[in-house]
Amino acid sequence: MSTQMDAALEAASGSTLVRAVGRVSQVVGTIVEVQGLVASMGDLCWVERRDSSDAVPAEVVGFRRESLLLMPYQELTGLASGCRVTTRGHSLRMPVGEQLLGRVVDAFGRPLDGGPMPRSETYSSARATSPSPLSRRRIREVQQTGVRAIDAFVTCAKGQRVGIFAGSGVGKSVLLGMISRHSDADVNVVALIGERGREVREFVEEDLGPEGLARTVVVVATSDQSPVLRIRAAESAMSVAEWFRARDKNVMLVMDSVTRFAMAQREIGLAVGEPPATKGYPPSTFAMLARLLERAGTDSVNAITAFFTVLVEGDDLNEPIGDAVRSIVDGHIVLSRDLARRGQYPAIDVMGSVSRLMNHVTDESHRRSAQRILGLLKLLEDNQDLITIGAYKPGANPDLDRAVALKPRIEEYLRQGLDDHFPLADTLERLRELGQEPVNA
């Protein structure tokens, strides 16, 4: 283990006291079975490699009779039966503080951006609990995202949790970058979970940009890393967001993706012998999803507004993880592959997207204007075949005539470039104008 890794883990453990010693009895797949060691679920352990002073950090993920089941954070090369295992009796803790702003770190708080090791005297448990339901403040304020399609038709509130549902290659990462860059939040926390290594730098430099990065903490666990690391990266990012929320900051958390978080837990659950329950996902996956998502939102001090991306297999919005997330969050945004193919970005399907808190934070004029535009879009969708083949005669339906006339303006309104930022007042003013324009405008 590198010096930097050793220092980070020692600091995160909070103690250098060795409480117990055990030995490796066997290794099966990604699971290390240890005998003679007393530890609790989630405790951080060190497994020494044979003929080496190096050690592999691992986490307790289960029990089998008198043995502990560990899942390592690193490769298992060099481990053998009888290797020594020690524990400090602590779970992983994440360094938190202002010094993380503008940095790209891993689940331990170690830098990935080439900068110095962030120094902090404050550490937070990656596995914190959600606020008490009655301690949460009521949600009353709009959370501006700077994305016109969202602010107008899927208006979000400070403290709201939103799922972004999309297939691969539909532009979810670009949309997250736009939200992080243009929102009016005090602090952004971005969790890139299970991402391709190539995409991390692209997101930081192109989608987020220097301006967005300056007020952002990026926590990364790539797809080639241990599933337990991917889970801890998501939880560590949530811990960072909670620390800023407790200091009266309005926090924007974006996680890409919660599906890969769930897949990591599936790998762990199946490895320790948990039975698959729903399309290969064990029950622990859905329990862990609920615990993670409920940590966001408001508390007695301020709010974490959270956007969680969900990768839908075959564009099926009802697959198990998508269905579970949708039942927990306070709204969902659907990205349409058809819109993306037509070159409309962000490819937000405003008719298929819902904000459960929109009525709490918008006025009647805003809602009426949005409903008018959505009604016109629905009318166009229902009559698209007739219009395409020329079977519809203008004048037969005044509402449809209006929809056809306004279609180019509506589509232009919904399009937005990566660098385009629309203040909420301008977005709503143009929405009201669009909803009131006559057919021959």
C-alpha cells in the first residue's frame, strides 16, 4: 500500500490502535474469509500480503459461522491462506471541510487531480443516518437550475430529490454539468460512481468547467474499482454534502449514477450469499438505496437538493432500480432518445417528466402557462401521423392550428447550449409570452 493511501486510511480510521488479529482462511472470488478476528459490519481492516509489508484495505461485508467475510478495496494479488489481518474497529470516515472545494478526490478523500492531500481535522462517517422526519424544514423555495426546460416545466425546490432517467448516450452527463454550473446553490457535490475513466476528466473539464469546479467537490469511483469502493464513494459524497448543509449552505448534489451504486451492492450481496429477489437484485440493494436517498433533502438548518441519474436498460423506465428510485424521490426527469436523435438538447421529455413539489413553489400564472404549452405538445403528439401524411386540414381544429404554428418556437425554447444560462425570471417571462401568443404570431 502506498504511503499516501496508508496516511489517508490511518486518518480516516481515527485510530492506530490494533484491537484484534486474525488470519485469512480462504479467498473465494472477491471475498476474503477470515478467522480469529472480532469486528463489526462495515469495519475497516488490513490484510497483509505474503512476504510483503504492504497491506490491502478491506471492509467487513458479512459473516459465515465463526468467520468474517471481507471485501478488499484493492486487488487480491499476493494474498494467501494464513495472511495476517488486523482491524482498528472503525468504519471508513471521509475528510470534510472547505478545503475540498475545487478538488477531485476518491472515496477516502485522496486527491485525483494531482494536487496536495486535503488536510482536515474533521472526519465524517460515510454511513450517516438521515434526518428525523419531523426535524426537516418544509420546502417552500424554488431551486434554480439555469436549465430552461426544467425551471419552466419540471420546477424543482430547494431540498427536492429528483431522478434523471436516461438510456446510454442521451446526454445525462452534459445535463448534470449544466445544472452544476448554472444552479444558484452555494456548493455543488458531484459523485461520479462507476464511470469510465475517460469520462471523468471530460466531465470535469468540459461539462463542469473551471467556473463550476471552483464551488464543487467531485468524488470519483471508476467502473474498474471494487464494488465496495463504489458504494463508499457515493456515501462519502453524501457525507460531504451533509457537512456543508449543517453549516447553513444550500447544497446541490448530483450523482451519476445511482444505478451503478445499486449494481455494486448487488455484486456484494451475491458474493456473500444473499439470494437474488428482483431480477437478480438482492433485498439489501433496495434497502441501501432508500437509506442513501433519504439522507438528502432538508434538515433543521438548510437543504441538499439532489439529482440522481438512473440508467434505464433498453429505455425501460419500469426496470427494478428505476421503479425503486421513482418511488422514493420527489420527481423525475426523463431524457428521450427520440429527441436526442432530432438534435434537441437537453433531450428532456417535458410531457413525461414530473416534479411533485412544483405546485408548492410556483404561482398560478406559471402553472397555467406551462400547462398550456404541455397541452399543445400533447395535441401535436396525438395528431402527428395525420399532419405528416397531409390528412389534416388547417381550420378543422383551432387548438391544433395553434400548436402547429407554435411548434418551432416551443422547440427553440426547449433547446439550450452547454454554456447558455437562463435566469428564472427570464425563463418565466418567455414562458408566459409563449403561452399567450396567437396562431399567426
